[in-house]
Amino acid sequence: MLAFAKTEVSFLFSYDPEHPEEPATRRIVELARTEPELEPVKWGGLTLPGAGGRATFMLALAGGTAPDIYKA
């Protein structure tokens, strides 16, 4: 049996391990069970007080630190 290195995939909105009952989180966890090399992580990038909408995401995108998946 071959061992694969884990590949982290960061999610901005759809994956929250603190709320495993959420439908999107459940589906991502199920996918990770069938694809053992997948390691889902909740994106914890920029936080900007008072920034609304997609400002945080857009700055992270421009800076090269955006999540792998914005919204699934």
C-alpha cells in the first residue's frame, strides 16, 4: 500500500470544523474520507476590522494568500 502526502486545501466559507453539522462541512469531511491525501483546512487569513463584503478576500487574493476554495 502506498502512502501519500497530505495536500492541504483551504476553504473560506464552506468548511468549518467547529460546526461539523453544517451540510457543506459534512460533505467535505466525507470527501476527505474517500480521498485520504486531502486535508481540508479552514482558511484563517486576513482580518480587517470594519472591512465588509469581499474586501478581506480581495486583499488576500492580491497578496497571494487567498484560500484555495472561496465558496463551494
